[in-house]
Amino acid sequence: MLFDQITIIGVGLIGGSVGLAAKARGVAGRVIGVDRDPATIETAVRLGALDAGGTDLAAGVAGAGLVVVCTPVDHVAGVVVAAAAHVQPGTLITDAGSTKARIVAEVRGKLPPRVEFVPAHPVAGSEKSGPEHGRADLFLNRATAVVMSPFGADWERTVRVGRFWEALGSHVVLMNAEEHDRTLAFTSHMPHAVAAAVAGVTHSDWLRITGGGFRDVTRIAAGDPQLWAAIFEANRSATLAALDAFSARLAEFRTLLAAGDGAGLVRWLTEGKQVRDALGT
Amino acid sequence: MLFDQITIIGVGLIGGSVGLAAKARGVAGRVIGVDRDPATIETAVRLGALDAGGTDLAAGVAGAGLVVVCTPVDHVAGVVVAAAAHVQPGTLITDAGSTKARIVAEVRGKLPPRVEFVPAHPVAGSEKSGPEHGRADLFLNRATAVVMSPFGADWERTVRVGRFWEALGSHVVLMNAEEHDRTLAFTSHMPHAVAAAVAGVTHSDWLRITGGGFRDVTRIAAGDPQLWAAIFEANRSATLAALDAFSARLAEFRTLLAAGDGAGLVRWLTEGKQVRDALGT
């Protein structure tokens, strides 16, 4: 057991999965949840993701050794600061937000002494939302980016938070916030926009004649538009840069196809295949 | 049993799966294969996808009631015409090519009397290739586009070929060749180029920090570059049009993001989500 009590703030798909994984793996003695919706807490307790919970932030975090903020990305910084005012000295705070630099900037200078925030991002999710879609194995074999000491934190605290995400089944990758956001713009945010654009130009009449490829490419387009709009806004400049790199790459393809350059198309497709093959299935 | 003998020409992933499905479902008394590579025939016979086979086209098609051409798309028309010279009168020929209009144009006027070609496209596949990746259920619940009488064929022949693809587990969608190619440009060919472009701008260092979304979006980028270059070339103008529609749609996203238009982003993402939700999981 790493902590006597953890408190999860925001019990959606990610928060619910943190609870299920923490309980399944014996990571915490007690798992407490805080959510603005009492029905969500009820559902999560019934599904075994939480031992108990409520809507009162101060009460929920009072006994926690670790607070895990799993709200939509645009609320993370505010919730971290609010929670920090109510925790015991020595409490650690981490989060699961999909972007990091803006959160780090917004939290900077606003934490009381002896409360440390170690930002994190478990790269796991689903196009579904809500604790009812949570899974104890959501983080299994996934990467969790842990942001290195943005506040000059004691590195032992970083290790402790990293061990927590590791105990949920993920492997830890240490990054700084800017590096994280630049990378995720390419590996998550731009691909999401691309998937949504493919879906967005598809007439519903045509869906009857789609195969597995279309299903795969567009799957994440079913994600929650509010959550994703907030992610894009929080990582605007890196996402714009990734979109421009993508568009330039696709323009190369268009030029080769328009010119009837078969050998060029094979070469271009092979470059993409090599990257995808390196990832495995 | 629909046919005493079918002959599959080109025993790769698709041809091998046609054989496995035909045998598993009792669609044909005998399944014969023709491939330029004797080792491929050996593998397919060993895996139970074929009863027998060889490299000689004339011998392979001699006793067939139905010939199923499963070669790469740029070889389909030539193989259909070559096979037609060696079949018995009354033999049906179909294919599994991913584009249709060019094949129809290339075959037109080149078939002997009493041999009919009913073009088809089972919208099923995989990023893998070779008969060893074939599956008896590859076509299960997938669409097969069957091209309506491009040669003024007796419609009973169209029905008979449709029943064959149906007997392999797919559901038939009747289309004309141009409608097929315009639609597949949006639902298959453009998405393939997009997936390959996402993979192509991703540094291999970044793969450690990818999740399920990236895996899904880029999966088809692992497909065979030669096969796909041929598909793009065979459907050039419709693919270029689909790429332009996609790029215009993605440009809308870029404009909204650059302007910080959160409500606009939510609306744009919701339009894509509605299409994807209509498709189901």
C-alpha cells in the first residue's frame, strides 16, 4: 500500500478507472471521491471505484496522502489550488490532464508551503465518458508522463507520485511540461482533429460501405467535444504547429498522386509504414 | 452449395480468406487457387484455404463455375481478360478490387460471348498481407459492393454473384462503378492517406508516449505500400477530390483554434462525433 488514503477529484472515465485500479491493486487503504454530481459518486461507489465520496472538496481531501485531480483539463489548475488549501501538510497532489504547460503556469506560486503538486498525464482513455465506462486495467502497459519538478519539488516526491502511477499498471516517462505538450500535439491532439475531420466530411449514407480502416481512423472522433475543445485550447500553439506539419506531409502525397508518381507514392507510404510498424499492433 | 468449383486467382490475404470462408460455409464443392508463387499455393493448401492449386491460369480456371480475381487492383482487369479466354461458356467472373471504374473500363469489349464479369469489392481487409493472415470470418457483417451490370449482363448473373459474396458472410450493396469509387475515396482511400501522413510526421522517439487513439488512427498506415499506391493511382481523381474536401474541413478547425473560438470548436467536433456515433463501435 502506497497511501492510507487517496482522494480522486472528478470521477469520470479517468477518475473512475484510477479508483478501480487503486482498489484492485491495493494501492491505497481508502479511496475517496469528490465530484460536483452526487449521482456520479453514487455510481462510482456502487461500481467499487470508490469507498465513499461526496461533493464537498474540503471534506474529501482532508485525510488524503495523495490527491488525484481528474477533472477536464480546463479545471485542473483551479481544483489543484483549491484542494491545496484544505490538505494536511505533506500531502501530494497529482493530476491526469492531457496538457501540462498551462496547468503548471496557472498553479505556479499558488500552493501553500509543504504541499507539492507533481503533474502527470496517463496516456490512456476512451471515446466514452463517465465512471460506468471506467476499467481497472485502463492504465495497464500505457505510458504515464510525469512532469519533472516544475516547482523545484523534492525529487523524492516526484518518485513517489511516479510509483503511484506505476502501481496502477502504467510505465512512467519523465518529461518537462513543454516537451510533453509538443509531443502530445503530434501523438494525440492533431490525430484527434484529423479523425474528426475525416468523420466530418463523410455523408451518413456512405457509412454502409465502410470497413475496419474507417472505423479505426475515426474512432476517437466520438470523444466528448467539450473535453476535447478544452484540450485543444490548452495546447493551442503546439497543436497548430502539428497541424501544419501534418498538412505539409499530406500535401506531398497530393502532389505525388496528382503527378502520377507511383514510385514516389510507394516511398511516401513506406515512410509512414516504417513508423507504424515500429509501434507494433 | 452455390458452385461445384470456384477458382481464386491471387491467393493473398483476401484470396486466402475467400477460400477459408467458402470452405467453412460450404459455398463451393472445390476451391482451386492460382498464384504466381507456388509457395503461396502450398501455404494456402496447408491452411485449408484451398483444396488444390498451381501457377497455371488456364488449368486452374478450366473447371470453375465462378472465378474470383483477388490480385492487386492494377492487375485485376488483365487477369479477368486472361482468365475469360480459358473458362467454359457460362462461367461467371468476379473480383475483389478496391476500385471499380478503371477495371470496368479496361475489361469492356474484351470478354468472349457467354462469359460474364460482375465486379465486386468486399470492404474488408487488414494492414497485414498473405494467406497466412486470412480469416474465414473476414467478410462477416462487412459490406460487399457489387457493381450493377456494367456490361448489360443478365441481372440473374449479378444476383448469383451477389449471393456468393453474401454466402461468405457479407451483406451486398449494389452500386455503379463511379458511385463506388467516389464513395470509397472518402471512406477508405483518403483516410488511408491521412493515417499515413499522421504516422509520417511522428518521430519514432515519440512512440513511447502514444495511446490507443494514435494506434487506431494510424493502424492502416502499416498496409502494403505497393498495393495502396496502385489503389490510389486507380482512383486518382476521386481521391484528390476527397483530399481537398478533408483539407478544407481541417482548415476550418485550424481557423477556429487559432481564433480561440471555443464554442466553434465544440460545434465542429460535435458534427464529426454525430457521424461517428451513427456508425457504432
